[in-house]
Amino acid sequence: MSKPRSRFKAFKHLLAYVVLRVVWMVLSVLPERMLYALGSGLGWLLALTPLRRKAVENIRRAYGDAPPSAEYPTADALARGCLRHYGWLFAEAILLDRWQPKLLDHTEGDRSILVHFKQLFTRGNGLIVATGHLGNWEMMARCLAAFGFNAHSMAREAFGEQIARWLVDWRKRAGVTIINRHDRESLKALRATMKQGAGLGVLVDVDTKVKSTFVPFFGTLAKTPTAAADLALKLDAPLLVGWSWRVRPGLFSATAVEIPTNPTEDHKADVERITLEVTRLLEAAIRAHPEQWIWTHRRWRSRPDG
């Protein structure tokens, strides 16, 4: 890369960081209700962009001509709901620090799953939680940390060094440690971390440049990351599929289902079998709350060879 282009890229990243921090600081003083209203406005603006068309295309690919749900009877209605969800996620990202001291006041649901979590940790190999971009996944990770679990999350580096560092610090203040999936040293230290009783969250519902396999997702083969299944087998760690959803603005619920790994001598087949089951459960969760998933993502971009 030439020096002028490299300098321009560095300047662009720095400018994005400065703008983000200024906007964050200004919005952080606003009341919760106003932030959600601004989030709704942001969703309305996003609906005027090509993102809406992209979401409609993906929704029609998933549901065909069938109504996605009673609340969202058309692909366009669901696309608008999805984009409003994006706006609310931005508002909630700002609110999370405000909620942090009493974070659990913003959750509801059956807490017995936490007892099960603690029992799984006693096996001594940590815990793998396969999850997706459903509901508010940042909120879910923070809640696990707030309940006293040693929470880790596997993620890629964000846009620009400054933003990446800020995001890592932002999550760390809430008790969530980030493992960079492209950092060999971080991955190498993961086994020791899991032995110490850490829980690792892995997002597995996107088509991205990681080790993957093709499994059905809404009736069409989709390239799906295999990290959760692979790590659970290699580390002999319990595997759960977990997801969250927004009950209403400011209140969330979550659940998790354990998947027996039942390893055989065919590691590759085991990984594919487990990834298929993980995806099946996440699809069912998305169907229950379709407006809270990332329909603008090109989930079926990659195609199997042949």
C-alpha cells in the first residue's frame, strides 16, 4: 500500500473514532426515552437507504411468499422492523454503561439456567456458548459477567485501531474479555483460560472469512462458522446455544439450550452435525423474533462448490 493511501486510511479511521466519541458523549446525557425515540428515527432514516432493499431480498429468500409473522405480515414490514431494531441497538449501546450498576434490573425470565451454568463450569473445561446477532448480544454477554461468570467473547478486530481498542476497553469495563479470533497468541491462551473456568461466547450466524461449513438456514444452504462446535470438541467443554430478545425497550430476556457433543472418531462429521443443530436452534429463535435479527447481512452470499 502506498504511503499517501496508508495515511489517508489512518486519517479516515482517526476521524471515524473522533466522530464516534463526540456523538457518544453528546447522546449519553439524553434521557432513555429520548434515546429510543432517536433510535426509531435512525431506523426510519435507514429505511430510506439501500439497506431496506437488501433486507427485503433476504427476507423473501428466507420466507418466500409466506408472511414472516403476524406482527410483520410482509417482507417490507419486517425490513422496517429490522432497521428500527438497528436504531434501538445503537441507543442501547449508549445506555448499557448507564444500566451497568443495576444491569439485571433490565432482564426477566427463568434464572434457573444460571444454576445449570454453574454446574457445567464444575467440569473444569469452561463453557462454550454459541449465539447469534439476535436481540442484544452485548447485553447478554454483560449479564453473564454481572452474574459472576468469567465472560469472554470471540470477535474480529473492528474498523480502525482506535475504535478497536476503545471497543475492547468498553467491553472490559463491563467484565467481558475479547478474544481476537485472528490473533494466534490469544487463541493459544484460550485453553488455559477455559481451564480456569471461563465462558466463551461465539457468534455463528454470519457468512464470514473463518473456518465454516454449509448447513441449511431457512431452507437454503448457508456458510456457517464451525468455531463453537470445533472448540467444544477440542476442549471437551460443554456447549450451549444461547440467545436474547428484547421484551420491550429497556427490558430483555434470554435462554440457552445445551447440546450434547457426543464425540466420535470422525471429528469433521461431529463438527458438521453439531453446527447443524446449533443453526437449527438459532433459526427457530429468529423465527420467534424475526425483527431482532440482522436481515441486511448477506447470509447466503457464499455458495458450496459445484
